[in-house]
Amino acid sequence: MYADIRGTRIFFDIDGAALVPAGPVMLERPTAFVIHGGPGGDHTGFKPAFNRLTDAMQLVLFDHRGHGRSAKSDPATYTLDENVADMEALRIHLGLEQIVSIGTSYGGMVAMAHAARYPASVSKLILCVTASHHGFNDVAQAFVAANGTAEQKAVCKTLWDGGFQTEEQMRHYYNVMAPLYSHRHDPLAEQFRNRGTLSPEPLNRAFGPGGVLRTYDLRSELKHIIAPTLILAGRHDWICPPQFSEEIHTLIPGSLLHVYEEASHSLRNDVPQALMTDIIDFVANSR
């Protein structure tokens, strides 16, 4: 399905029902936006990993502008600010009063900025393996320099040089870096990554010299978030290590923080059952 909003066309898909029969009544369940990371990826990596959430909520999964099945736009608009405004426009387009917002990695950056700028639009906020400012780049670069293989150092140089030209180059990057993204690396996961559509231009404009993710800083905005917030991190995360989740925790009043000890950046691969249980419990029980 598509939404024509803000001069572009955003692809979205819906999993689960918002209205379900419960004995003699109909039960209304919350709708959650599942916000993908990258930049340069799409929503497909969350299928079927997040399907269990449909036991408790309806999911809206979408591709950022210029990503996946969404329309290509002016590359100058491939920014965090535009993605935040698109997310709010999609909420309005779908006629939703409030959403549960679930953002992972770059999606967490979009989610926390959206919750800060449109606080009345978000009922619950879940931030997974993310960071509130560009400082994570220096930490990640230092980690790869100290611990990466020669091939990992080479593909990361392409990342921070903003040098990806093709989808195939991006797939090679993720295949080479997969052992760092997942604490429990499964070589067979490559076949599932190939289901997604990868987009080099948004990735280059985010991580290359002067890119959005080399300069952004949301820390001063986080005090405006009023939604109950759950922050989830992986102890072995190389690109958004727990120190950045701990910092967000200090900046969002009343937030909760949990660090999974046996996980890296890909929580949905490393601790899928615990992740789904924790999100469902938080949405059901937080006030």
C-alpha cells in the first residue's frame, strides 16, 4: 500500500488487526509503527521477526523515502528531519490518534526525534540499539580499527567514506559485518537479508563525510518526550554500544533501560523471544 504524502510516495504494510473479537465485545488494540534502520535498508528485515507482536497490537511497517518500495525522492531530502516529518504525516494519513513507536538503530533515532517533536502523537516509545547523537561513529570506528578483520576494516572504510555505488556492494558489507551485528551469528541468515531492497544513496548521505549521522544531535530535544519509554541495548553492540542507550536513559525522564547480556546490534536475531516479550509487556503495562 502507498501513501502520497509530503511530495513523495511512502510504501507501508499492515500486520495484525486493531479491532478483534473478545467474547461478547470487540477489543481495540494499539497500533505500532515499526521503524526500520539503515539508512539504506527497508522494512522487510522485521518480517517475520516482529510478527509475534501482532498478538497484542497492530503493526504498520513502512519504508523511508528513497528506501525499499517507497518512491525515490530528491536525495537532498534523505535526512533525519524529513523522515521524522514523513512519519508524522503517515500517522495523520492513516487517521491514527496515537501510535506505539518502535524504532531500531537509525529507526530509533527517527522514533526519538518524532516523539520529542510530536509528543502528543506517541503513546509508548521503544528504542532499540540506538544513539541520540553522532558520537557513536567515533566509538564504532575505534572498535573496528582494534578488533575488525582486514575485510571488515575495508568495508567500513567504504561506509564512512560514503562510497557505496551498488546494492551488491551493500550486501557484501552486511555479509562481511554480520558476525559483529549478531552475537550469535548464523551464516544461513544471508539468504534472509537478500529478501530486502538496499539503497546506496541514503546510506552514503547518512554516513559519508558531512552526512546526517556524522553531525546530528538530539540530546537537547529528549526532555520533550512524554511517552513512557523503554530503551533496549545489546551488551556486545559494536555500532551503538550500551553507553549510548545509558545516555538516552538519563535524558528521557522516567524511561526504563534494559541491556541484553547475550546480544549485539541485532536484538531480533540474538534474543528474539525476550525482545518480543519485553515489548509486549511494556506496551500492556506501562503508564
